[in-house]
Amino acid sequence: MSTPSFLDLSLQIHEPSAGETVNNKRVVILQEYVPQYRLPFFLRLIELGKQNGIDIRVAAGRANQKQSQRRDGVSADFITPVAQYELQVANTRMVFRRIRSVITAADLIIMEQARRNLDAYFLLLWPFQKRKIALWGHGRDYVENASWVKRRFLSRLTRAAAWFFAYTSGSRDSVVAQGYPFDRITVVQNSIDTVDLQNDIENITAAEVAVFRTEHNLTKSTAIFVGGLDDSKRLPFLFAACRQAYRLNDEFRLLVAGTGPLGEWVQRCAQNEPWLRYAGPLFGKDKALALASADIICMPGRVGLVAVDSFAAGRPIVTTSWAYHGPEFEYLSHGATCFVSADDELPYAEALIHLLTDKPKLRRMQDACRAERGRFTIEAMASRFFEGIQRAIQS
């Protein structure tokens, strides 16, 4: 494997290639890899670009070993593959991509707001770099307690960007607090495409739910966990709380749907716990049927885009006051579309049982979730993002 040349990033001049339409602007979005949930967003964004004379391209590497365990990496015709390298610097994973050829003619380059991207340092901080670079991200460290040095690095990179695409309003407020100009920020309202999930759930019959519950030995007091089985989801905490919930009410069941590094551990637990059912990874109508067969979503760990899933499914989330939720946690409202318990196992168990047994309150919260469906769509996200691209190019 050859050693990447970092300086390659800053030495190219925009010269249109043969056949390129000079009037059209070109935007390149750099990603480590493209997960399945981003596919509808990129397709819609690229289509908006075509309709408005902007050539939008996505350049990405491949998922690493840990990311591959999620089984969500996709390839598509619109993705330009780039060579990607990983380095360990002071026990921190760093990523470098060979991107010179894909960014040569770009009028705007959009990168993830991430300290691990070594190419960001050269594109944003190299003194002879004249390209227009935008960042897209959380705005601050939501999911870890970063050191002062790490926070300073992120703030320095962010303030060097020509534009910032903020996941949420809270993300925008975070970068403004760091000194970034308010008028160079687009709030995209990060989302996923839930139209199919919503339609599938609406078309599921009571008979189908009854059969699914019988096959999986579920009850009318069933909660579901759906998502990646990794440390950020706090599964040991969840299972300890669910043991207590089962002691409080032996009708309680937890259905787990997902895959990830902790998948084998979950499978072993399911063989020994009378309240636990493991369905493995579920997609399409199978996922919809699992959600329809449960009344609430359990997520004591990181709440992120599962908030949007909960609206589509009409299932409130029961979570905790844990400090490391994702930006999308702000989409939820305690007592209306979610219930936030104290960050301890017994209060969480009591919250599960309380909501599952208080059927009038449960129905009100489920209706409140459904009422939020229209606010966080992939179409709205793509439209906001594209408007930001237009403003960034013109700035």
C-alpha cells in the first residue's frame, strides 16, 4: 500500500474537462461510506441539482470492519469510489481519502464535520487552499464528552468553513455560540425516508399482528428495541431494566430487532431471559410488522434518527436523561411523543410498565407521534439542503 500524499489536496486548479458544461456548477459531497438510510436523500438531492443546473456528486470510501457489522453500506451509480486509509493517532482513529481527482473541478466541497477526517485539515486550514469548503454535522460533540483540546480542534475547523449545514436548530445554535456567522448556516432537519415504513404499518391488519405476536410469544405489553446493536445503545442497561420490568409485570416482553457487534450477546441473552425475544435484522414490511406488534420503543441509550422512525410507526420512545443523545433528540417532547425517565434502571423499568399499562395515555402519545410525521420528511431535508447549496455557491 502506497503512502498517501497529503499535499496533493491543495495543488489543483479548476480547469473544466473536455465536454463539461462550463455554466453548470459542480458540488462534491465527501463521505466515509454511504449507509442505506442516506440513499433516498442523495437521490433526491441529485435530482434537485439536475433540475437547477447544479451537478451534485457523492464521493465515498468503503465501510471499515466495525461499520460493516451494521450491514447498511450501499453502492450506487452516483457514488464515486475513493481510496480511503485509516490511521491510529494517540489511540484515535483518523481517516484520509485520496480525493484530488474528484474535487478538481468542484465549485463547492461538502464534508462531514469530523475531527477524524485528515483531509479536512488540509482543505480548510492549508494557507494556499482557495476552494470553497462547507461542513455538515452535529455542530458540537453530542455523543461523547470531548476534551477541551478536541473541542478547540472542531471549533477551529468549523469556523474555517465557508458554509455550515446543521443537522438541527440545536446544531446551528452550537456553532453560532462558537462564533460562526448565523447567516452562513442552513438547518436541514436531519431525517430519513419513512414513507414506505409508514405505508407498511398503515396496511398491516390486526390479524397479521396477532399471528406475529403468537409466533414470537409476545403479549399486549410488548416493547421493541430496533436499531444497531452497539455500545451506544446501552443494551446492558436496557436488559437490566427489563428484568426489573418483568418482575413488576410478568406480561412484559421486549422484542429486539437489529444487528451489530453485540448481536451474538443479545442472542445468548434471549435464550435465558423469559421476557426477551430476538428477531435479528428486520427490513421492509417485516420491520413494520414488528413495530406494529409493540406499543412503545425502548431506547435508553443514544436517541438519534430513531425519533423519526417513532413518528412513522406511531410508537413513543421511552428513554432516559442520559447526556449523550444525538441532535435529533430535540424532535421529541417529553410526555407527548416520548417519556424521559431518570437515568437509572428501576425508574426506567417503572416508566416502561406505567406506559404499557396506562392505555389511554399510551394511545394519546401514539397519536401525537403520528401527528409529527409531516414535519421531518426526506423531501423537506433535501429541499433545505439544496437551498443551502445554492446560497453557499453564491456567497
